Amino acid sequence: MKKLLLLFSPLLLVYSCKKVDSNDLKDDVPYAQYYYVGYDKSTGSTDASAYCRVRNGGGSKVEFNNGAGFKANGTAPSIDLFDKAIYRWHFNGMPEVDFLLTKNSGAQIANNAMPSDISNIDFAPSFPATISKAAGFNFTWTGDALSGSETMTITIASDSGTIQKDITSANSSNSLSFSSADLQKLKPGNLNITVVRDKDTPLDNKDGDSEGVIKLRYTIKRSATLTQ
């Protein structure tokens, strides 16, 4: 059985990466739409991306041609370096993002994401500039509590390693402890702390009975010093 799985796994990989040209699809074929908008408060910028699959999440990705494709805030995208069916944008500031999908038939489908769709988060005023490895510290943040399927990831990185903790709506709290044991793999020195909040929201407009989602992300970053 293991040999059979190994034999067929390359076929599964090829299928999962399969793409189709939008010119080769009939006008009534529905497109599943997948959007991402990431707001980065630390850089004051926004990254967005979009792609389509035929009908649902298991369908082939669609490469657009002959005037079909995406725009965001009225601008054409850049194409992903490794996957020509993924379309990307970078914006200064943290704007509302209006996506517009134009199919080869000329039909247009609009979807929208804005900063207020995902709660603002920030480091609490009490967040320490210096952290004692021996004592540990209490990480606190401000913003609305997580709800539904929202998640938050806190990553502490140094030259010697990385530690990470996740928060969900089930264990949501504005305070999270990092003990001395948690910090043991990190050497004293500079720490880079990143907090990422993720949320999925439904599409404003589907293409027929197809699937889709808008994935939102809000990121904050801060530096601190770890002492022995």
C-alpha cells in the first residue's frame, strides 16, 4: 500500500498545481474567488492578492488573458513570481481595497475589504522594553477579543531561535504569559516581536454557486531587549 501511495503522490501534486487559461472556459463556468488583504501597522502598508479556481477549492487555478482578470483599487496587479495564476498588489497606507474581477464574457464581480473588517490591535502601554529571561514576562495587547474562527499568533525571534504562541477565540485573552522556561532557547540580546491577527470573512459577491473567501490579516511589530 505504501508503494502505491508513493507511486500516485506525484500525480496528486500535478493535479493540485493544474491551471487552465480563462480563454478555454465557457462563459457560464463559475469562478471560486480567493482574496487576501494584509494590513501591516508597523510599515504603514497593505499587501493584497487574488486568485480564482474553477467552481470550488479543488478546481484548477485560472490564468487570465484577453482583458480578463483582476484589478484592485483600479490598478492592475503584478503576477506572482512562482505562480502565474496569483495576482498581487502593494499599497502605501492602510486603505480600503476594492477588488474587481472581469471575466472573458465581460461580466464583472466586485468584492471589498477594509481595515474595520478586522479589529485594530496594538501592544499595551505596559509592554516592557526590557525582558528578563530569568523572570519571564506577561504579554499584553489592546483590541477587541477574538471571535469565531479568528486567531492571533505571537512570535518572538532572536538570532538564536524563535518561539511562538497562538490564541483562538476559545482561549482569547488580552494577556499571555511567557515563562522563563519558554524563553530558555533565546540568548540575551535583541528580540523582534510580531503579532498577527487573522480572520476569514465571506465574499460580498460570489460567482454563481461557487465558493470563496476574503482572508484578512493585521500585523504589529516591536523590538525589545532580552537580559539574563
